Amino acid sequence: MDGRYLIRTFGCQMNEHDSERIGGMLRADGMRPARDVADARVVVLNTCAIRENADNRLYGNLGHLKPLKAKDPDLRIVVAGCLAQKDQGTIQERAPWVDVVVGTHALPHLLDLLRRAEREGPQMDVREYTELFPSALPAARDDAFRAWVSIAVGCDNACTFCIVPFVRGAQRSRAIGDVLAEVQGLARNGVVEVTLLGQNVNTYGRDLSVPGSSRRSLFAELLRRVNEVDGLRRIRFTSPHPHDFTPDVVEAMAESEKVCEHIHFPLQSGSDAVLRAMQRSYRRERYLGWLERIREAIPGIAVSTDIIVGFPGETERDFEDTLDVVERAGFDSAYTFQYSPRPGTRAATMPDQLPKEVVQERFDRLVTLQERISLERARGQVGSEVEVLVEGEGRRGLSTQSRTRTNRIVHLAEPFDPGTFVTARVTGAAAHHLTGEAVPTPVLA
Ligand code: SAM
Ligand code: SF4
């Protein structure tokens, strides 16, 4: 196909990763990226289904595309990702100007679907099984120095609020050799940082072990093997489940010098009653105990989390338990969400769905508390010297944006090329970023 494409990505890193592959396939087919929608022959909306506003955004965006399609029937509109998998035929019923609906498992077939749409009209593929990992497809990356690497897709848990197992299916891990071959290839091409991706990364490999065996996770082994890849400097991973941070994983992190000192440790709630109703396998004290063990093993590690406010039946007392755990855990940062009922999940039909005002009021209190803690944690960094990796131009007159191993953003006054490692002294702190200056490297005599 010739012409230009535009991809709009919603949702999590998994979707960012899939979008790189969508761009990669379109480029391999002869297309080039467009600057805006007016310039595009193919527009892809890569969607998220985690919260309700994601649905609303998709149909809002499709509404904006309708007059463009009416004016230019050659424009091809594609809906990909989790909402495509969830809403399936409903999308083309509600928006008949959509040419292709491609579910999460059907991504490798995108080009075929586009071609068939040219000849035969609207197409949909929402098959239930992944034959090819998206990482095996060509990629169009924004950065030459860092990359996502998918290690598993799907999730075997059944958290009662979550739509992911419905739209991404059961966990399927990629063979360890395939992951390593991809990381080695990336490192040879100048990538210095990889982020290993999965819905529940630390159960990686359970589905690969021999049937009837102990269904052992291979995540610790994978970390150690990726750590040996020459040329690579930083390894990250997301998202893990607190329950699966087994001692062997913590040990592998502590002993692998390329694994960054940052974990995402999703709490969801600090109330035992709510955790039980969410079908999360841990309880508050256990969670805090695990966190203490990790901090002992990896000094200076930064911790981020996910928290849902307003789960059905959450009382004021339950919410105060969440505030208490947040205070005690001292997270560096938190993604805070208002509970959003997802049709098909168990929580959506639970009694005691909370009124919006109650959820909003609790949410605001949680955000205020976490902002204070984030700021305190950031201030603790002032005066320290850290290794940062330059990502690109900074905002608001600050020259350069860079990132520490602990995943903190540092704005530097001096310009540097993306992909450069710099030693920086932290000079200032805000809740969501640090400021710093480059430390001159000593000139060798
Ligand atoms: N696998 C990850 C885990 O177990 O932590 C979560 C992946 S999910 C894409 C990211 C976050 O979205 C979850 O951790 C949760 O906090 C939030 N989330 C999921 N479903 C939600 C819902 N129905 N309402 C509000 N937030 C939700
Ligand atoms: Fe969803 Fe994460 Fe729970 Fe899996 S572990 S069901 S992805 S919240």
C-alpha cells in the first residue's frame, strides 16, 4: 500500500508495544507515518478497555472520523486492541464507516484484512488465540535506544474488576530462546534499555513447563539470562503481581546489575475485605511484609503502585485502610483509578456500587496524600548523583528530559542527544520530576 498512516494509541504499555508493530507492518508494506489525520490514508485507533471512559473516547474519535470518511471513501479506518476484542461486531454496527476491526490476537493479519477491505468492504478478525507473538513482527519505534519486548500475553488471574483476561485470554509465554534472540538483536542495533512486557510478568513461563510439573515460573531465570546480553545497560519489566514476587525473583533482581532499581507493585486496595472481594490473593500486612523484604534486598529501590478507589462495597473504613497502607508503604508514585464497572466482570454485578460523589471525594483525598508522599520521596533525592539516560527534549524551557534507573524523570539544563548516559547531580524536586545538572566527567591524564 502507498500513502501515510496515523496510529492513535490508548491505554497501557502493551498497547504501545502493539502500536509499534502495527506501524512496523504498515512501513514494511511501503507506507510512511503521517503528521495528522488530514494527511493519512490509514488511521488506526489502538484501543483500551480497562475503564469506561476508554469506550467513550473510542466512539468519540470514530464520530470525528465519520465526515472525513464521507469526504474521502479511500480513507481506511482500523480499530485494534482490547475494545476491538471486547466489542467485536458492535463497533461496525455503531460505526459502519470502520473498515477493519482487528482483535488482540489477530494483529499479524492486519495487512491481509486491509487488502480484503479494499476489495470486499468492512472486515473483522477477533480470533481467540494468538499464533504469533507481536514481538515477532517488524517494529516502527520512536526511540532507537530503548524497546519493549513482549514475554507473555494474557493473564491467568481473575481479579473481579478486571477485563484483561476476557480480552487478552489466558497467559501464553514466549519461548525463552525467542525472547533472548530478540533482546540480543536489539542490543546489536544499539538498544541499551529493554522493558519486558506481560500482564503478569513474574508468572512468565508457568505455561511453558512440562504438563503435570510444578508449573514453575521462569521469570528469575529469564532476568538472569537477559542480564548477560552484551551491550544492554538497563532492564525493566511490567506489570508484575505482588503475589508472584517470589524470593528467587527478588534475588535475581538484586544480583543482576542491569535490572533497574524500580518495581511496580500494584496494591489495588489497603483493605483486607476489599482485597478479598477483588480476589487479590494477598492481604495488607502480607503486602507490606513483601515490600519490606524487597527493600532490604535492593536498597534504594523505587516503588510505584496501582490503586482503585470506590470498589463496590468499599466503606469509609476500608478507604481509610487504603490511606494507611499508602502512608506506611511510602510509594514513590501511584497510578490512582476510580473504579469503573466493566460489563462481564464479577464486580460489575456486585451490590453496593458507590455513588460518583463518594468515589470522587475519596479519590481526591488519596491523590492529595500520594502527592505529598511523592514530593517527600523526591526531595530525599536532592544532592545525590545519579546515572540518567537521556530521552529527548524537555518541556517548558528545560533542555533535556532524562530518566534514572529508579524511573524518576530528571530535567537537565544542558542539551544531550537521546540515548546518552549522563551522570547528574539532583538539584531540585517536584512530585513528578527532579531537576539536575550534568556532572562533568573527569578528563583522564
Ligand atoms: N496486571 C496488572 C496487575 O495485576 O496489577 C494490571 C493491569 S491493568 C492494565 C492496570 C491497572 O488498571 C490495574 O492495576 C488496576 O489498578 C486498573 N484497573 C483495572 N480494571 C479496572 C477497573 N475496572 N476500574 C478501575 N481501574 C481498573
Ligand atoms: Fe487484571 Fe492484573 Fe488481575 Fe490479571 S492480575 S486479572 S491483568 S488486574
